[in-house]
Amino acid sequence: MNSLSPAIGTSTIRPSTNFYGDHELLLISSVKLIKLSPPLTCRKMRMRVVAQAKSAVVVSNNIDFSDPEWKVKYQREFEARFNIPHITDVFPDAVSYPSTFCLKMRTPVTEDFAQGYPSDEEWHGYINNNDRVLLKTINYSSPTSAGAECIDPDCTWVEQWVHRAGPREKTYFKPEEVKAAIVTCGGLCPGLNDVIRQIVITLEIYGVKQIVGIPFGYRGFLNEELTEMPLSRKVVQNIHLSGGSLLGVSRGGPKVSDIVDSIRERRINMLFVLGGNGTHAGANAIHDECRRRRMQVAVVGVPKTIDNDIMLMDKTFGFDTAVEEAQRAINSAYIEAHSAYHGIGIVKLMGRSSGFIAMHASLASGQIDICLIPEVPFNLHGPHGVLQHLKYLLETKGSAVVCVAEGAGQDFLEKTNAKDASGNAVLGDIGVHIQQQIKKYFKEFGVTTDVKYIDPTYMIRACRANASDGILCTVLGQNAVHGAFAGFSGITVGICNTHYVYFPIPEVIAQSKVVDPNSRMWHRCLTSTGQPDFL
């Protein structure tokens, strides 16, 4: 979508005390509980003063670390970037109303709801607008520490705070005047129906009566053959028991101006957008266009990417389910390989630019001998290549299992200029390529091999969410509605250090989150597989 290009931004902060000198500190959540750990005595790591792409910190080029006030200036810049947009930015005189969301009394909302739900005493279930959550919890003592994310060469500790998600005591929409719309974009992902369901249920608790689903992504706004789907608790009650999306999905879509025209014509004033980086870029563009036209519309994103590649967040929904379902494919590959003479099993998992699913699935299974991800280059041939190590595994173990992310090793494949509807490059099949190279390699040695290749991608995408993702989807859906009623727009909701927070969309779409090859999690994966460096 040419009009839905990502917004580029940098990242956030706030001040703190360095408690224990040169030791590393682990801050538990956003409270000042600390755990001492001794300095690492691992082999020398490469210097990484500027954080990797997955980091929440993107150092500004104009920071002068010799300036004694640099921390204060950095914090000021960080807080400005992570200030979440609010309706009052455009409408300073916007009227606020007492919240109709209260769990003490379940009295239905009436037309005269100025005092909210009736209650005998004040309800203390609201979030204060000044509540913050700590973005990073490890105080690295040195940039050479594994996974270190530093702002300056001395790895100075600087607190970074982001906005806590949840219901506010004051809202900026009257429920009876709200028309809320939900749209799901991109590919399928476990948990879509769970999020849709919880958005609808929470909207009804606020008292909203007009809730619709936009069918088949952004294209549903303009395609006259596609009509709005009325949604209610009765409609969505059991949809979480099935995979897929009740509303359907699609990639790409019409121009932003045309989408906003449609939003105006439909009298939509709350839009909930479920999708990944590209979809969020579209949501941010819609938010900007609504502001430009002075339309009082709350646009809230819910990050959906099975690859877990959205910045700043612990994880995105669908990821846990994908890792769990991948175990079936890995176990099948292991049994096939273990039961055959010189058996080799290959499993290709999702991960265009990030190898989180492959890494976590390999760790969880304990059956993987080689894990290949996009972030870590490797050679297939040569004395230190993957094929040579496979030969060693067959000689010593008799079988081997390889897990490869779909975006790994693309340099070995013929490049094309083909793009999908979202503008992503169409990838070659690295799994098939590795299978062919293995057969060719061992044939030259006169060694018989039995190579089995499994690609469970579409089986995993179509699954219903597991229990862990079900909880995540439920809370994300609820907090998306709370954010919209609180008057925020151009935001997305996510989980950060186990707490739920609101981020301004440009900060999470600036770049994709990737696996840091110097992180402890990748080191754990290497320890589990026992694989060498393939360069």
C-alpha cells in the first residue's frame, strides 16, 4: 500500500538511582526491587554501544556525552517521543465524562449516564494518567555484557518509562454516540477471534450499542460488495473456539484518504485495527488524516504478528501458539529422521526477518541439532558449513534435525523483484533449497540419506490460540477499548515487562524487532543444539 508506509521514529526515558556501582541490576517490573548478579566471565563479546534493532533505545546523533546534562536532555527527548496522542491535542475544549466502566455494579447504562454506573462508594479500579511502566529492567554494567543495550560508551543507567494501559476515570466519548469498527489485516494468526471477541464485550460493558466489523481488511472500507458485519456479544460469544478471523483478512488496501472518507460516511468514531507493522503504519496514517480533517476519531492498534517482530514489546499474540504448534512438526521430523537410516529432518518455520519462532521452538523441543535464523549468517558448504556438520552428526548420531526460519539463507536463492500485496518481497523456499543441497552433497560422497522436509506454516496460522495467547488477547482487547474511551488515538497496546502499556504507533513501527546474536536467549539456543559457528 503506497500510502501506508511506516512512520519512522526513535525511542524513550526517565531518571533513577544506580544502586550498586559496577554490578548489574535487575529491576523487577516497575518497582525498585533489585537482584544482584556477579559480573559475567564469558568470552569477550563484541562492543555494542548502540543497541541492536530490537532495542528500545535508538541513540540520537546529536547527543554530546561530554555534556553533564546529557541524561536530562535524553530523557526529555524520550518522553516527548513516547507522549501518546490525545483528542485534546486537536480539540482542547473536548468535554470529558465520568467513565461508564465500573465492575462494582452491573447496572445497564441508561441514556442519562452522566454519573456513570451507580455505586455506593468510589471504585478504585481506574488507572491514573500519570502511571508509568519501566521499559527496560536490566542495568548493564558494561557494553561487553551479553545482550547489553547501552546509550553511551559507559553504559550509564537511564530509566525509560512508558504509559500504563487500562481504564481511566474520565472518558471522552458518550457510549450512545459511539460507532466502533474493528478491522483485521495481513495474514491469519492465532488469537484474532479472541481479540475481536474481547473488544466487542468490553465495548458493550461501556454501553456501546453500535459495533461493526469491516470485512477483509482495509479493502472492506471501499469494496461495495462487502458490507459491515453487525457485532454483539451474542455474535462473538464462541468465536474464540475457532482459528482464523470472523471478519476475514487481506493484504493491501485503498488510499488513506479514501478510507477516511469511508470512516466519515459511516460515522465511525472508534476504529480498532488488528495487524502487524504494515497495518499499523496504515492505522497511523489514518489517525494523522483524521487529525488533519479535525475528525474526533480514536484509532487504536492491536499488534498482530506471529513472528513476534514488533519493537518494544515482550511478545505479540499468536507467537506462543506458533511455538507450541511447531513442536508437532519438529517431533514428526525427529521421529522420521530417527527411524530412518541416515535420516535428516528439516522443519521450516515462520520468520521473514526475525528468527524468534525458530529459536524458541528449537529451545522448547530439545530435538533440534541445527537452528538457522535470518539474523545469523551461515555457510552451507566448506569446512565450517552446515553440510559438513550434518555429515559429522550422521557419523556420530546417525540422524539429525534442522529447524530453519523462512527468511534465513536468502542469499543462497535466486532473487526476484516480486512483492506481495503488503509490499513485502516474496521469499524463496530455503527449506527446499537446503533439502536439495543435502541430497546433492551426500550423493557426491556416496552416502545414502533419507531427507524429509516439513513446512507447517499454514497449519500453525489457522490454529486457535492456546491458553497463554488467549489471556494475552483478552487483555489486549480490553485495553484497546479503554485507550479509545480515554481519548487516546494513534496508539497501540502491548505487553512490556509483564505489564500492559500504550505506545505511540510510530515508535513500534520504526523498524522490526530481531534476534540479537549476542543475546542470552540465542546463546541458550546454541547451548541446546550444540551447533558450531557456520562461518
